[in-house]
Amino acid sequence: MQTTFLRRLPPSWQSFATPVRIAMAVQFMRFGVVGLAGLVVDTATVYGLRHSLGLYGAGLVAYVFAATGNWVLNRIWTFRGLGSGPAHRQWAMFMMTNLGGFVLNRGTYAILVTFVAAAADQPVIATTAGSIAGMFVNFSLSRRLVFR
């Protein structure tokens, strides 16, 4: 995959595209695909629980479900073979490490559902914005601390 990626780059970029950078770009793309799956879980859970738990309660439950699903997919695909220890400890480390991303993600979500009527009516706006807000922090922390 890395060789194919390198051949498609303009010649001026090929010297910048070292194997390490290409590997990280591939990891980031996979992390993004996993993130999209998490966004679907997140949004579906919010829509399913918003009437019984409210938007804030549904948002918290949805985050835990989505983050757990993302950990599983990142463990078996994005960062396959990296990281060590029992799965439950790695999951706990993933959840703890991604608290920075959680603050950005759910902070964005809470601000939008509180102050933007369209986001309160259609929470997919808030879940999407929150996912984007936390993605870069979560990738960096996951790569450096959980799956190293």
C-alpha cells in the first residue's frame, strides 16, 4: 500500500514522503474510517436515546458506545499488532487517554445542542462536529500512548 501511495505522489513530494510518514498517513486514514463508523454508532445512539435520556445523557452514553467500538476496530485494523497487555487494560487506557478528545468532542456537542436550535433538532450536526473536533487529539494520543 505504501509503495502504491508513493508512486502516485508528484515527484516533488516523493522526497518528503518517507516510509515513516507514509505509514502514519495510512494509519491516520484508517483511523478516520474507524471514526466514521464510530460517528454512525454515536449518532444512532443519540437518536435512539434522546427522548428517554435527553440530549446530554444520550450524548454521554453514545460516546462510551462509539469510543468502545472505535477501540475495537483500531485494535484489530488501524494499529494491528501494536500495544500490549490484556484487552481490558488497553480499553481502559484508550478511554483514559482520549479524555482530551472527549472534552473537545462532547464540549463541541454540548455547545451546539445548547445554543444552535438546528443541532438540538438534528443532533447529527453536533455529533459530526464533535467527532471532527476530537479526531486529531485522539489519533495522536492513541498512537503515542495506547498503541505503541
